[in-house]
Amino acid sequence: MGHLRALFNVAGHSLRFRLGGVLLTVVSVALSVFVLLAVEHVRQEARTGFASSVSGVDLIVGARTGEINLLLLSVFRIGNATSNISPEAVDALAGQANIEWIVPVSLGDSHRGFRVVGTTVDYFERYQYGRSQSLQFSAGRAFAAAEDIVLGSEVARQLRYRIGNPIVLSHGVADESFHQHDQQPFAVSGILAPTGTPIDNALFASLQAIDAIHDDGAREPGQDEEGHHDAEAHDHGHNDAPEGDHTAEEHGHDAKVHTDEQQHHTEDHEHEHEHDEDHADAAANENGAEEDHPADDHHAHDQPDASHQEVKEGSHHAAHRAQPDGHDHDDEHPHTGVSRPVTALLVGVNSPFASLRVQRWINEYTGEPLLAILPGVALAQLWELVGTVEDTLRGISLLVFVSALFGMVAMLLASMRERGREIGILRSIGAPSLFILGLLVVEALLIVTLGIITAIAALLVGIALVNNTLAHETGMSLSMQVFYPSSMTALGLIYLTTLLLSLVPAWRAYRISTAVGAGSGQV
């Protein structure tokens, strides 16, 4: 024990004597170990975080696209939807016998860079993460009214929101948006407890509220939304009607056509004389229509013919869909709460064996192109896809570390010539040759240990610095636990490699010490 203590004391003094070169070597080793541990830590955290982000969901359904794309969009809110699921498809899926529950997800809006999820209150009951952990509220409650909105923990923390704070949503997902839905502000009704998943990084509103802000926004000038065109069709009543019917209604019944008389008065006055003959023809056409439909005589001024009636009815229903509450009471499906297209569906089935059967039915659905994925299978495909990248990064980090070790060995070998006198003094005071050999090995292990300690400290500091940004961008964060079985194995291999490579300069020092000892009669 005394010899071992003396060995470390001598090695420490020797390193301090050559402090400049030793510090450079420590930094080189620290950088290589930092890269190695960081790659392994990010790999483990990514796998753990992705796997724990959703559980208890049997199927995820969306428009037909790649399985990984659908997973990233619906669960991690990464990417943008290329198409949506129609309410008819949702209703058809809800009618399947093996479906136990359906939770719709609608994306497309944001608030200060955070995604907004339109869904139903079932989302907070059905969605699970980690080991089947349910979502909990740290404050408030789920949305109950159209103006209520629920915040993830990171959203509330970073934006410093409290219950009751007003929030205005933006169209799109950019940090800065030129289209604010300020016609219908929301109020914070609840804040979710931290989960360490993308849930922390999102806002949640009811589907009806999301529909309402888009319907109201559709009336704004310059907007191209469907509700805008439908409402416009309701006002004019004949956008798609045949030309003859259009003329008859326009000039035969001014009171019906001109819903806004003050706006169109000048134009009608200019054309009044020009269309006298058309007016007479329209009246004749109207009389003909009345003769054909005597039972509807009292409605003849509203219904010139059957085709126009269909247009009127379509316009009426389209305008009804564009009401400010965004709620179509006639078309909404009672079991799902879906009245407009949604981005994705989270689906639960009543039996594990039914998952594949329901998945096949959805993928073969002929009403529109749909895709159903199993979350676990999609994650496995994701890891298979990025596995090559992971292996490449690990290989690069190992090469960097080995190159740093070779640099350390080169430094120790270069110091042998100037350390001849040091070895001679040690031999003169009775140090055996094995002590000199052990001295070089201990010096190499001390340099690597200092490099590992420095790398771990730098890694912890780096995690603390990037966690806020990472949580804002992905909703996930890195834990401060940097030691995994794989990382411990890597550290063991580091020490083993160091031990083997340090034998090269140690053997050189041993030979020098035996030569010095032979000259002085020592072994």
C-alpha cells in the first residue's frame, strides 16, 4: 500500500513538472471523451423520450403519407400535414365494431412559436405517456367553453402564463405570423403537469373553438377559406346556377336578389333599361315555372327551377357551417365531435388482436386515402432508419478518442529522453524497474481520468445550457443522468485502451531503468 501511494505521489509531481504539455493532452482527451459520451447520451435520451411520448394508443390514423412522417406529426408535432381526414371518414371509422374510442387531433395554428392542438376533452383522459401515466393538471382544468385553452407546462413556464391570462392564436407555425386570430381571444383554463414529452410544448383547445376562429377569419377581406366562399354563395344565391335561371332571378325579383340594396343600387339602375327585354323573358320563364309547379306557387320567387333550388340549399348549409361559433349542429358526428377535416386520429381498440384487423380496414378504405400505423412499429422503423447515423457518430467519436490516446502516448514517448535523469535518480534511491514501469502507466491513467472528469463536467454544463432551447423546439429535454450501461462500458473500454497503449512508453522507461540499474548494480 505504501508503494502504491508513493507511486501516485511521484506520478503527480512528475505531471506538474510538465504541466504545459500535460494540460494540452488532458484537453485533447476531454474533448474526445465529451464527444463519445454526448453521442451516447443523446442516443439513449432520444430513444427513451420518443418511446415514452405516447402509450395506450393502439393506432394513429392520418392522410396517406409515410409512417414515420405521420408519427412525427401527430405525436411530436414535427412537420406539416399534406392532407386531412374528412368528417365522413371519421364517422365511418367510428362505426367499426372494434373501435373503443377516437380522439381527433387538428394542427395548423400556433402561439408565439408553440403548436396549438385542436382536440376534444377526451384527449386528457385517453392520452398516456411513459409507463401508462395519465395527464395531470398542475393548475386549473380542461377546456369547457369555446374560449378556454389548456397549456403545456413548458409553454406556461417560458411565457409566464397563469390561469385566466388572455391568448391570441396565430395561423401557421412560425414564430412570427401576419395572420392573428384576434377576433376570438382565448383564456387559460388549465396548465398541465410536466411530462418530459411534446405535451409540455403545446397548447390545447377544443375543435369547435378552432373551427370558429377559422370560420370568422374566413370572412376577413382577402381570405380564401372555404367558409368565405360558402357565405358569399349564400348572400348572392346563384353563383353556380345556370345562366337562364340567373337572369330570371336577377331581374324578375329584385327584393330577393339584393340582400344589400344600398351596395348594389347604382349598378342595377345602370342596367335597368338595358335588360327590359330580358326582364320580360324572365317573367315568362317564371310563369312557365309556376305552371309546372302549382303546389309551390307561393315559393316560386325563391325557386325558379330545381337546379337553382339545389344551389340555394347548398349555399344555405355552407353559410350555416360558417357561423361564428364554428359549430355545425347538423353535420357534426355525435361520437367524435368532428365537423371539419382533422389532421390525425388517436384510436383505441377493444382488443389487442383487433389492432391489425382495424389497421388493414383503414389502409384499404376506399372513401379516401388513409394510413393507420402502430406507434411502436413506427418507432422501430425510425430507429432502424437512424441506426446507421448513430453507428457512424459512435464510430467517429471512438476514432477521435483513439487519436487523442495516441497523442498522449506520443507525448510520453517524447519525454523519455529528457526523463532519463529522473529515472536515474529514482533508481539511485532504490526504486526497482517495475516501479518505473508502473509510473508511466499511472501517469497515463491520471491524464485520462482528468480528461474524463473534465468531459463529464462539460457535458453536464452543456445539458443545462441546451435544455431550454431543446424543450422549446421539441418539447423534450435531456436528463442530467449521463451514466448508462453503454456509457459505463465505454468508459471501461477507455481505461483498458489507455492501459494497453501506455505500456509502450512504460516498456521504454523500463528498459532505460534496467540499463541505469545495470550500471549501478541494481535490478
